[in-house]
Amino acid sequence: MADEFVSFTETSDVSCSLQMVQETLKSVDLNPQGWKWVILGTFAALQTAMVGHLSGTANLGALSVRSRREFDDWHKLRAQRPRIECGDSPDEYLAAPRVLFERLIDESRRTETAGGPIEVTQKQQKTYEQIHTHFRNNFTHFPPMTWLIEVGGLPDMICELLDLIEAIKADGWAFRHAEDGEAEQLGNLIDEIRQTLLTV
């Protein structure tokens, strides 16, 4: 096992996150704290889908403005000097999740040609903001507190994020490198999660 590697692509990462969501949902009645992983898994799947959707052929469209600028400067330097003088390429830093979401829905904020703009409802925008700010950030950077979460509205919120993933999938760009059947399996998995959400 020590010599083995696990490979991830945009498509497999989204699927992996959503598979975890589906498995966790099956046991949230017995383990309500599993909602944490449902929220984080769905958000992770959406973020990976957004990165794939925003990344063009140079894979720069999901980077932060600073990271993109560093890449541009490095490429200009490489064009002028021998490669050995330029050093390694700069580290890549993704744009903040909120910035990725803004680029997703507003082409004028894009830094690279990639997938088309995704139409988002006001409810989806509100849900994304709430999941990102209130849930994802607090779960990822858990402050010292006792926290009560009303779970009644969570299935609808998760479905709103799944709608966004489906819209990205329908555009085709984010999953253009998917292997045969992978995109269809992703759609089936989203349908399964929706059905499970009806039972929790």
C-alpha cells in the first residue's frame, strides 16, 4: 500500500465528495452530527465544480488575482530569459470561495475564458452565502462554542447547491475531461442524494 497512489480529477473529486454526502445522509437519523459532513461534502463538491468551470486551457481562471498576476509575470520573464534564470513557477492559490462564486455568475469578473456564465436565482445566492459564511467557515475553523443547528431547512439548502452543480455539469466545460460514463454517474448520484434528502 505504501507504493500506491490515489488519483483525483475534477470529476472524480466531485463524485467522491457527493458519495460521502450520500453515505452520511443514510445515517443522520442515528448520528445527527453527520450533517456537518453533508454540508462540507456538498460545499466541497460545488467548489471543485466551480474551479473546473472557471479554469480555461491555461488553468488560471480560478486563481486569486495575486496568484494570477504572479503567473503572468513569471511567463513574461520566461519569454525574455533562459528558463534556468526564472526559477520554478509560482505557487498556485485559489481565489476565495465567494470570489469563485462571483466569477461563476458574472463573466465580467473572469480572468480566463472557460465555461459559460451560470444563471443563479436569488435564493441560490442567499443559500450559497449562508452555507459558506455560517456553516462551512464555522465547521472548518471551529470556534470554541456550543452550536445548535436547525436541521429542518438543511435538505432544501443542500438541494440548492446540488442545482448549482447540475447547472455547471450541464454547461459541459468543468467535466470535459471526464471518462466515458463519469458525467452520467455524477448526475445519477445527485438524483440519489435528492431522493435520500426526501426521507431525512
